[in-house]
Amino acid sequence: MTEPVIVPRAEHPISRRDIDPDALKVLYRLHESGAVAYLVGGSVRDLLLSRRPKDFDIGTSAHPYQVKKLFRNCWIIGRRFRLAHVRFGTKTIEVATFRKNIPAGSEHEPAESAFAREEPDDRRRDRLEPDPILDPVAQGRADAQALLNPKQQPHDNTFGTPEQDAFRRDFTINALFYDIGTHSIIDYVGGLQDLKDGLIRCIGDPNVRFVEDPVRMLRAIVMASRLDFKLDRPIVDAIATHRGLMSTASSARLIEEYYKILRSGYAETTFRGLAEHRLLDPVTPEIQRGANNQALWDSLAALDSYRRRFDTAPVTMRNPVLLGTLLLPLGLMPRQERRQWEAVEEPEDVDGNRIDATTRPLPHVVSAKGGKFRRPPKEPILKIGMLPIARGDTERLRQLLSLQSRIADLEASPRAKRSLMHRGPFEDALTWFEIHGHSPAVLEHWKGFIEALGDEAKRPPEGEGAPADGEGGARPRRRRGRRRRGRRGFKRPPES
């Protein structure tokens, strides 16, 4: 058992005023119920560095369905490990039970046995007693799953103690706890000293931790770039050895990590770090090869400059804008090919009669002259290395780029400008122009024009119909008239 370093309230800078009020509500209610409740992870790290945390995660000794009992606005999620999400409007506070890693070879042990040995007898008895309020099926769902299907449970699907929870984390600066009961900082792994030294250090052997989860290599460089820290030498050596494992990670997870980097405000320094350690090569070799292109770094620097004007990432930083910032300087955005409708020849049956194309399962259209045509196939999904890009994002990027010349045209009539404002991609196109247009006068003109319109900006110009699908709000549905009920087949008798 490791003796933690405990820093009392008087010796650290974290104040409850800096913690989200809803996170405080969750912490206090868990503490009042008798459970251990800590603020954990990156939020403690950022607060100690006088930064605004992106989110506030909570670790507790209470089990997920015990957390659900305390909060009506709580949902249980997760298959590998049950998590409690306490929702306050659009905000979510994630509450996780302390857990530990199980060494290989002991995965068939019941999930509760290790944790039960760590608890006092009276607390263990209270925890294992059936709860008359909760649904017994819901309360025992996680434990029953672990007992009935032990071979299907991952290694980390085991409850543990705060110390075990700290040692299962990836880096020391992410394993700090803030105790709401004593308002003190708890450090089991030396993270406080690494914060002072500006060092990214792995918990355990990085060669083992990076094989367990290759995305940790990317996260190490992301944190070093964002915090302006240096990487511990064993981490650098392990990345050089295992960077090829990045190709085994989930492509969906990696594309989300790329979007997070682009929204962080440190995209340029992060991608430079990734290119320096050649972590881009297994995933997106096109970007690795473009690392010598100054246009890429200028584009990312412009995106970072826009992001740093806000406390948090604004909603205007949507995926198409981020995607174009990365792809266009490298020439990776393919041109859209106009594909023609193909004529469909109507086959004949054995008697020589034409078979109607409407009876065949092919997408077709009938022209005014009676000829039938087949719809062209869909454009293939754009891929950057091993990362597939959603068709909707690609198409939206093409649309916002097509509007750039019209936004730059200040000689257009007010009616034409209002019509342009009601195109669906206009907001994204204006954001792109603000980031990459390098024309403040044009941008100020549009802001003044929109402000002068006031409420009229929300209405399309007179005589102009509703925007087409994909270019604005949805067309209003026409309500059907109310059907009159009556007896079927009833006919009024003829007047005599």
C-alpha cells in the first residue's frame, strides 16, 4: 500500500468557487450519503494550473446503481464498465466508481472479490444487503453479468479503491484527487511534483501501457503540446518502438481525437509534435508527408487564433470547417465529379414484350420523353489514410467553399445578400471566411449588414420560397384536414 501525499486546503490554490456548481452538488450529495467522493482526472490538473477545466469528472466508492438512487436525473451507461451520468440540462457530470486493473491470468475471478477484501466488514455487509427501494434486477445487473459471464468481462471491469484507481490511470498528472470532505489534494503517484517540473510521465512501464492502448501515445503528445510540458524519456523511447500500433486503434476513435485537437486551440503545436514523433505515419501518412508544407502550419495557426478568442470551443467550429483547415493546404480535398444519369434499356421477355422498368429494383427516373434513366452511384467516402470522413461533412465543406466568392462580393444587392444569408451553409461559410479569408473589411461589412437587419435577418426576402432541403430550415409540414367520420356506404336518399 502506497502512502499518499496529502496537501491541505491552506497549501493549494483550488477553491470551490472554481468548481462547477452542479459538480459540487453531486460531490456533496455523495459525501453526505457516506460514500467517498473525489474530483478526479484532468479537472484537478487544470485547476492547479489555473486553467478552466473542460469538464468535471467524479470518482466515488458508491456503485453505479447506488449513485442512481441518489439522483433522479441519472442514467447508467457503458458495457465495459458501468458509469453514472448525472445530467443538468445539456451538461453531464460523469460519476465513475473507483476501479482497478486486473493482472493477466486473474480475469476469471469474480469481479467483487478483490474489492470486497479491501472493505471493512460492516461496510461490506451494508453494501451487499438488498435494497428494498431499487429494482433488484437493476441493482444487481452489473454484478450478475460479471458472475454469469466471467470470460466476457474485460480486465478493467472491476471495482477497486482510490489508490488502485489512481494507479490504473495513464499519466501521473491525470491521477490527482480533490477530496470534497477535507478540501485537500491527494496524490498517490507523484503527479504534483511532475506538475511543478512540467513533465509528462507514464504510470507504470510505458511499453506496457502503450500496448494496452496505443491512443495513449497520441494523448501524451497532445497534453505536452497543450500544457507546454516535456515528455519523459521512457515515453519518447516507447513511442519510437510502438508507434506502428496506432494503426490497430479504432478509426472512429482516432477521427474524434483529431477533431478534439483541432478544437483545442493548440492544433499547430500538437500536429507538429505528432509529425516529429512520426505518429501520423501509421494513421494519416498524407499529413505526415505534408509536414514540410508551410501552408499547413499557417492554416492551423489561423484556426488556433480564432479558437483562442473564446473560453470554450464555439459551436461555429463544426467538423466541415475543421476538416477543410487540415485538408485544403495539402490538396487532399478531391473535386466532385458530376455523374450523368445513365439510360436504362428495357429488357424483353420471351414473347418479345418490353418489361417495365418500374417493376425492377433499380433507382430510375422517367424523363418527359418517356425514356428511363438510372440514378448514378453515390460518391465514395473520402478517406485520409485509415480515417473515413462522413459524406455529410465532405459535402458541407464543398458547399461552404462555393459561397466564398459570393461573400467577398460587396457589390451584390441587399436582396442577394439576404438570399445568401438563408442558404444553409452560410454560417459555416462566414466562419471559414473569418478564419481564412484575411479580409477584415469584408467581415465587418457582413456583421454590420446582419446587425442592421435585426429581426428581419431571420426572414427570407419577399417572394422567395422556403429554402431547399439541405440549405436551411426544414420546409414546414402541411397539416392534413381532419377526416369526417361517418358510416361507410351511407348515401343520402334522393329527394322526391
